[in-house]
Amino acid sequence: MEARFNKLLYMDYAATTPMHPDVIDTMTQVMRDHYGNPSSLHRLGVESEMLLRRSRETIAEALRCRPEEIRFTSGGTESNNAAIRGAVYKHRHRGQHIITSAIEHSSVHETFCQLEKEGFHVTYVPVSRTGHIDLDALSAALSDDTILVSLMMVNNEMGSVQPVQAVGELLRGRPKTLFHIDAVQAVGKLPVIPSELGADLLTGAAHKLGGPKGVGLLYVRSGLELEPLLFGGGQEFGWRSGTENVPAIVGMAKAIRLAVGQQAAFAERTAALRTGLVEAISQFPQLRLSGSGTVTGEATGGEQIAPHIVHFVYPGMKSEVLVHAFEQQGICVSARSACSSSVEKPSRVLLAMGYSAEEALGGIRVSYSADQDPLDTAEKFRMALTEVIARLSPQAAPSGRRGRRR
């Protein structure tokens, strides 16, 4: 499922992925043959409702949870908003304190900023230079007034894997404090089992793992009540009214099943590719690799970093210039999260990690697929990077050139 558009090498998989051919075929069949409204009582409606039920069961099997714990949404942003706002509005009688980290995705960060304006007390837990949260600071921030902790599992810009299981253990004896995990960059890539992570709420999005855009999921632990954000016909257990997008939901279930089934191979191949990319970047002394940790296919143990994202900084150079320079060399990379890459300002994530404003303007994220050949892709990236550096900084040379690997 390697993506090439007009012969460009696509290395922006953390922004979105091409749809898996099997997902396209499945969705095409559903759109053609199963167009009934799932709420209708006639045969076509019942067939669509059965597809929704099977999709819920498929996703629940992948996450090892109950089918009724899976809710369908329009994507990661809605899932994050619905989880956070639905939780704090429903349980604000317990307290007014909520906690998140300083490097969350904008759909979480901006939601917390808005809740702060509405009177909630927010703690933004700091992170280390490697992009990992300070567990001691999180523990110290907890109080009897804390009703929600929200953390991402894999940082979408840096690839740092947060110790969410350790946080879940920390919160296990605090029934008043709910735990939300943004697992958008983790589902299908790392083991994601909400019950083992101690999650009360967990979000995912189909287009990050070969599924369609515009559809996502929210895991809601059994027995947990959320304030509905959409009212109407009572779909999704009365929590999110509106006619369900059956083809997209079926496509998401298919994509998650395929991704989870290939998870071990994904970790192995992307880790090998990451090694080659890090090696290429390390040849240039003016570039700084961002984040660190053990490359992992698991979600437990020390400081870890995901295998499918590499990030580096070119101080003094704007990331937008670098993105266009790479494109001229035939490679698509990203300045930061696709949701904010058009904004020409320092990366909020890099600033929180202790980088200067100048450094935070020059960050580049490279993300890739297990279907891309590790040696060939790393070599193409190295050649493109050499040309980019030579063009933007003619006096610069790599610290140690290597020949083409076979």
C-alpha cells in the first residue's frame, strides 16, 4: 500500500494514509448494495444495521473490549472533543480540575483551553527534552478535585510514546478521576487494549491506518456516562444522534482488523526504516534529531518512541522551506501536525520540549509505511536530504557520506 502521487515518494503517513485496496473494495460494495438507513425497519434498513453491529464487534475484538463500548464518530477530533467535554460536563459536580500534557494534539489542547475559559482549572503537565511526560509532576498535580486526565499515547509530531499504562495504574485507585487516551497515532501500530491501559475513554481515527477519512471511534468504558453533544434520533446509544455513515464505519472496521493483524510486521519493518532514516539525518551536523527512546512495538517500559515517525530540526531554517525543498526532490514530508502545518509559527510541541523559538520553526516530521522497502526508501531519503542541504546551505557537508546500500 505504498503511496506515490505523480511519482512523489509519500512520507507523511502520520497526517493520513492511502486507503487499503481491500477497504476500498468493501466500501464500494456497501455503498452499492447496502444503502438503507440503519434505523429503518424494512429489510434494507435491517441489513445496514447488521453491518453496523458487525463493525462494532470487529473493532471490539481488535481492542479486546465489549461491542457496546465502541461509539462511532466523524474522526479523531470529534472523538477527542466528545470524550473530554462529555466527561467534564457530566461529572463537573465531582470537581473542576482537569489535567493534560503540554504537547497534546490541537483537538485536545484547544478543548482544554476552551474549558479553562469556562471556569475549569487546567494543569498542563511538562515534558522532557525527549517529549515524554513527567510522571512525578502528573502525580503531584492530582487532587481530590481532579475529574479527568487526558493524554495521547503516541505524539503525532515527535513519535514519543507516553507511559499511559503507568498513568492508568496511578489513577486506578482514584474512581473520581477519569482517564482519556488519545490513541489516534497508536491504534493498529502499537498494542491498544483499553482495559490493560486503565483507560475510561480512548479515541481512534480510520484514516491513520488505511481507512477512510471522516470516521472515528470512541471507546467508552461500560457504566461510564457522558453528556451527549448531539441530540436527535438517539443513535449510538443515545449519545450521538444522526444517521450513521455505514460505508465509512464498515471501512474503518476492515482497516482496523487488517492493521491489527499485521501489527508485528509493521513494527519490524518501520523500525528498520527508522534506523536508516536516523542514520541519514545523523550525517549532517547542522540537523538535530528530536525525541529519543527505545524504538518499540509495545506500549510499556521506560522512555519509548514509535517506529513509524522520525522528527528532526534544522535551526535557522523554516520548516515550510524545507517541506517545499523536499518536494522538489520528489519526497512528501510534513512541517508538523497536518492540522496546524499551514500556520507559520514555532511548533508548540518543540517549545514545550525546551527548544528555542528559532529551532521550533525548523522542525520536519517524516512518517512512513511498513509497505515501503526499508533500504530503498532510506537511501532515496538520504539522497534527497543531501540535495536539500546542499541547496539551502551550500557550504554544509554531511559528516560522513556513505555509498548506496543494496
